[in-house]
Amino acid sequence: MTVWVSQKDSQLEGVSIEDRQRLAALLWSKLDESLRADYQMTSNPGPDVMHIQAAITEAGESNAILDTVTSVIPQTRLLSGMKSVATGVSLFTGSASAEMKITDSSTGTLLVAAVDRRGGTKSLSGVTNSWHDVEEAYRFWAEKTRYRLCQFRGGMNCVEPKA
């Protein structure tokens, strides 16, 4: 798992090394937990083994207090809604971006590539954790990866995660 800070105006620039490491470990643990339901996990290449690489390319924590206030006070909901329409992310919520590549570990053949960005939603959940929106993005990505891999292998009981 890698954290990339590629832009000068990246939200990750101001995130401590400890938080970056925690975010990387959290994304990997969510992927590991989700995929263990269907796959045996290994760190060794071999036949019928997928190699998963993921990179966190952006992550920004929410302002938990202002997120709560703008969720409750009607006049501030309009302002937050306008920002959401313009940028895809509500005012004072967290957001995250990631890239993933899955290859055949023996041949290096690309099996899956994905890029996604998710913004937090206005709600009262997670009001004490400024990284709640990012953690929810990681949960979603882990479940979506399991769902897509289930579809690719022709599974009949694939469960699509709730956004």
C-alpha cells in the first residue's frame, strides 16, 4: 500500500507521516478483510495468484464540527449543497482518491485497473472522527473490489455494496 503526494496543493501535504501510514494500513486491512471471505491471502507469487497494488492519491479529513453544523442548520445546507454540485464533495466533509491495479502474479498480465474518488456525505455519523468519510470510502472500495472480482469469476451470489 502506497500513499502518493503528487501535487503541491494536495490535501495529503499537511497530513502527518503517522496519519498517512495509518490511512495506508487501514485501506489495506479493509481490502484484506473483505477479500479473505473469498480468497486465500498470500504474499507469494504463483499460479492462480493475483497481485494487488493500491495507492492512496488523495485524502482529506472533514471538519467534524462544521460538518455537523451544516447538516443541522437549514440555511447552511443550501451553501453546502451548492459546493457539492460544483465539486462533487459537500462542504466540510472528507474525501479520498485511490488507484488500484490487479495483475496475474506469474505473468504480470493486467487483470483489473481502477481509479476512484469519493466524497463524504452530510450526516451526523462520525461527528467525533474527522477521518470518518475517508474510512467509509475505504470500506466501500474493499467491498466493491470483492463484488467486482466475484462478477469477473462468474459468481452467482455477488453482493453489491451500498454506497
